[in-house]
Amino acid sequence: MKVKKFIKNIIKNNKIIYGIYNFVFSFFLNIIGKFIKVDENQALFVVYGGKRYDDSPRFVYEFIKKQIEYQHIKCVWAFISPNDFEFIPKNEKIKIDTMSYYKTIFKSKYWITNSSVKRGLNLKGKNHLDVFFSHGIAGLKKIGIDMDKSNQSFRSKKQEEFDMIVLGGKKEKEILVRAWQTKEEHFYVTGLPRNDELYHVEEEKVREIKQKLKIPFDKKVILYAPTYREFYQDNHFDNIIQNPFDFEKMEQQLSDEYVLVVTAHYLVGKLLGIPKNNSFIINAFEYPYINDLLMIADILISDYSSVVWDYAILERPILCFGYDYNKYVEERGAYLDLEKVFFNGVIKTQEQLIETIKNMNFEEQKQHTKQLKQEYILIEENSTQKIAPIIFK
């Protein structure tokens, strides 16, 4: 498994090897695709490259499975490890990057994804509908051709051309039209299906998640959810994040009232330096549902991640911990002055972060988050119901 992942990373990061891979396999698979008849009632779902069953495609899938008018749709999920998802019927899942998978691509009328079904290849579909659900609302870190040229990989300069791109932010379409060089008519600003459940969080649901993660009910939760740094990679080309905290000091200062839950962006290959068997620190890096973590969090600590917009729906305190802010802005770039976006600006040291938490005025922080929500988030609580009939006309 490690060898396969290493080979994939080499292909992703070497322009010549990627070019050969793309040409040879695209040519070969497109010939096969010419002989495969499209099933007008079949939908293929791929999330985070087959790593998870989550995000907006999950909620679309669960919605259409319950509705009589969509019972004719045959659904197929592609996973890296299909056996890990026992709750998905056997006839509705397939192993990604196999010949059966690529045949399923050509056979399926609908491609439902938050990343891509094409696996970096130029696959030419016949009468297919390629639907992309953004897995984050754009507007903080720069993307696409807006990034500094020194930080543009050979694969980031041209965005894949989707037939439908579903968004949830008020201001991101104008960014994406330019950054992805995509026509406006491809965008559908209906809200993100995965965020529907964040508008109505029940206390019983919160207790269930806390129990699953072994978090005491009497403790508040701080969620640390940073984005990836493409300029930090190990020898295997994995994006890595080195823990920026002195956990012992945080535990001494905050553990009486809080627990710290740690996760990271799905493109992070390794999250380093997280202590094991510590009652204050919950390592949720491999926990499959980000919404669960958002729902139990009383405070979110992030940086330049779009997760701040999703969390803003909950109208709870958000802290921007930008210990590498100057380097990040220089190498990646940001659309906004984050010092002005967040209530406390950009917090650059752990000492300042701890003091901010200990002296926090929750009501003031909540009010500021509510303003961010109103300014940047499209308030749509039933986006799944809106987008499903548009896709499956």
C-alpha cells in the first residue's frame, strides 16, 4: 500500500512522468470507453479520491435513496478500500483505480464528486454529467491561476472542466470564474448539501459524537483544524503538518475546562507530533465526518482553511492561528486581509492563543462569527432538495 502511494505521489509531482502517464492511460481507456454503453440511470460517487464516504455527495446519495422519484437511479461508490464501508451494499461499491472502476466511469451517466472521478486523466465521456461539489467555500487562500506563479504546479494551472459546479458562498463564484477559468453558466450557487445538517444541531447528536470520541460531557471542545501546506513535504511527497503546539503547556492551562480535538485537511498525508493516550488531546485525524467535529466544537482554531466558513454557520467563536502567516501569504497568497476578517486578527504565538481562550468573551465572539456568516455564506438550509432535481432532471 505504501509503495502504491509512493508511486502515485511521484506521478503527481513529476511533470514528465505525469505527462507520459496521462497520455498513455487516457488514450488506452478512451478507446475502451467507445465500446461501453452509457447507463442513463447510473451514478458514480467519488469523494476525496476514494478515501471517504462523506461531504456533499454523501448527502445527495442518502437523499435520493430515500425519495421515490429517484429509485430508478443505480448508485455506485468508488473507494480505495471498499471493505471498510460495510454499510454500503456490496453491489453499490467498487475499488477505485481498477479496470472495473474505469469501465464504471464510462458506463455511469452521472459523475458525482468533490474531487474528480477521472483520476488525473483526460477521459472523454459520451453524454455524461460531471458534477463537482466544492468541498470548501473559496475566499481565504488563493487558488488556481491566482496563486503565485512560483507555487503553481503543472497540474494546478488548468482546472478540470466540470459540467456543474455547486457552491455555497456568496462571493466565491467571481473568484472561481477567474481562478479556474470556467464559464459562469457551469456554477450553481444553491448551498452545499453537506452543510444542511449544520443549521439544526440537536443536543442528543452532540452527546452521541462526544461519547463516540470518549469526550467527557462536562468539558468544552476546542477543535484545531488547519489546512495543508503544499510547500511542506516529506521524502515520499506527502504533505505534512508538524504540530505547532507545546501540548504540555496547553494542557496545564486549559484542561480543567476543555479538551483539544485535532484534525487536518484531507490532503495532509501526515499530522506529526500528536501525543497518544492523553485525555486532553483527541486525535481525530482519521475520523471520517468533519461535520461531527464541527458540531461538538465550542471553539474552532484554524488558519487559512475554508472550514472557517462551514463553522460560521454554527455562529460560534473562530480563532485564526497563523504561526506561519507571513510565509503562507508570500508563498500561497490570500484574498482577504485576515487581520481584519477575524475578531482577534491573526494569532501568531501559542501564548497569545492560550490567553485569548482563557479570557474569551463568548458573546462578542459569537456575534462576530454571525456577521461573517451573513456576509460570506449563502443561507440555504435545504440545498440537497434544491440541487438533486437539477442533477437528475
